[in-house]
Amino acid sequence: MKLGLYNAILHDRPLPEALRVIADQGLTGLELNTGGFLPPSHVPNIDEILASDAARDDFLAQFEGTGVSLAGLNCNGNPLHPDPAIGPRHAEDVRRSIRLAARLGQDRVVTMSGLPAGEEGGTRPNWVVNAWNSAALDVLEHQWQVATPFWREIDELAGEHGVKVALELHPQNLVFNPAGIRELVERTGASHVGVELDASHLFWQQMDPIAVARDLGPLVFHAAAKDVRINPHAAINGVLDNSFRRLGPDEERTNLGGDEWANEWPKPSAWDFVAIGKGHPVEYWTRFLEALREIDPQMWVNIEHEDTELGREEGIALAAEALREAEAAMGAPTRAV
């Protein structure tokens, strides 16, 4: 396997310094944020790189001699958002990231499927959590009618540029489990759209990432390494707890596009994102890597650090150590006879 880091946690420093942090932890790849929910801090001149060979070469030169290479691009956002200040911009970030990937010699772009409104003229995304009633299925059918032509277009663009688009199975998206990605592929006929297997969002939905990897097989293009700890409060409010607090404009908060902001996490929380090894032991991550190796021995598995109990470099170091231990413990690959 190839082990790297999604660079968003290091947006607080210049790219050369971020590369040093990654190399110091024995990791060899940087997954580059290129838009969506977050600004592309480490590649602010995307349009220039798309137009100029010199700009492209100057950007890539920053990786030379570092021991770290590019490990895919990431533009997670909501390209189907009904707000004209959000959806079209995120959608264009996906298109631009595909073109940028080809310019930078990359063949993986990570994003999300997106989530439309629940009906024509709606202004807010509508996530159907459990379609037990017929009206919810009507909402889903409307959303698929919105999503299908967009993802058919993206699949065609990705094919033209030799890129595969890996969708994170993230709740509050139309595609958040294996059934969803299979429906997208069936409706669009996509051959260049698959999955980025982020174990964390599967854990808190009570799914087993190893079982999901083996169920999806070649539809898994890319992977993220982030753990989840289920807390005792899950017994009270469950994993779908909505006890979030709206942060005010005078508080530190993250903009998600337009006038949408990330809220404060529930307190006490039913579950938390934690560094690799804090939610599941190294033995689990060894089996996770083995399942991914069965699909693609050269797949990138990139750490995503969102453990609020740990500092930036502290969390990266803990996750990297656990992931390296898991890799070292992997058994010999099974060879076909």
C-alpha cells in the first residue's frame, strides 16, 4: 500500500513545510485539496497551472527531493446544492480538479456525490435518512433526476482526462453507502466514478469498512484513514444525534459555502472522529489494509486528521505510527494459482 496524508490539516503553513511534516512521519504522499468546502490553500494558482507549463512545473518542483509525491486531489463539497452561491461553484471545482489532475499527472480526484433539494424550487439540501414512507421515495427520485445528468457529464469528463472520480461515502449526500454508489453507476452508466473508502463515516453508521471494501471490490478507487470512537452517550441519543449548536459570527467557525457554516459538535457527543488506533486497534487496521490490497496493491491510503483532542502534528504522528504498524503486520498477499 501507499500511505499519505490529506493536506487540509496543514493548511496553516506553506506547502514546503507541510511536505516536511509528512516526510518526517514516514508517509510518502500528499492528497491535495483543490476546492469545494475548503479553499485550495496549497495550490492557489490552479487556473495558471491549467494554462501554463511553467507554472505547472514550478508547482511540481516543490515536491522534488522531499520523498513525498502527490497522492490524488480532493475537492469535497456539494456540487448539487440548490443554492446558486454554493452548488455551481462546487460543481465547477470538480470539473476544474479533473482537468488539474491530468495536468499534474494524477488519476484520482476525491469528492462527494452532493445532495439536492427535495423538490423542484427547493432552496436547502434534503437528506432522506430513512425512506420508510412513499413521500421520501418521491424525494429521492427527484434527487436522482437532478444528480444523474451531472454525474453522467462528470464521468465523461473524467474519462476524457484519464481520471477516476472517487466519491466519499459521506452522510448528508445522496451516495453514502454501497447501495447508493451502485444506483449512481446504474443510472449513469459511469465507468470512471467509484468510491473513496473513508472508514470513519462507515464506522459511525455501524457499517464494517472491511466488509464494504470486499462488497464493492473494484469500485473502490482510493481510501482515507480516519477512526471513530463510539461514546457512552450513543446509548442515550444514538449515532444520529442532532444536538448541535449554531455558532455565531463572533465565534471561530468554518464556512461551507454561501451562508452555511459548520456547527459546534454535540456535548456530550455520541461519537467522535479520532486518530487511527483510538477507536479501533491496529489489528483492525491491518485487516483493513489487507482488504484494500486485495483490490489494488498500489492504492493510496491517506490519513485525514480531525481528532480535536490532539494537536495537528501530534494527531498526524499518532495516526501515522498506527498505520505504519498495521502495514508492517500485513501478511503476505494471496497469489492466484
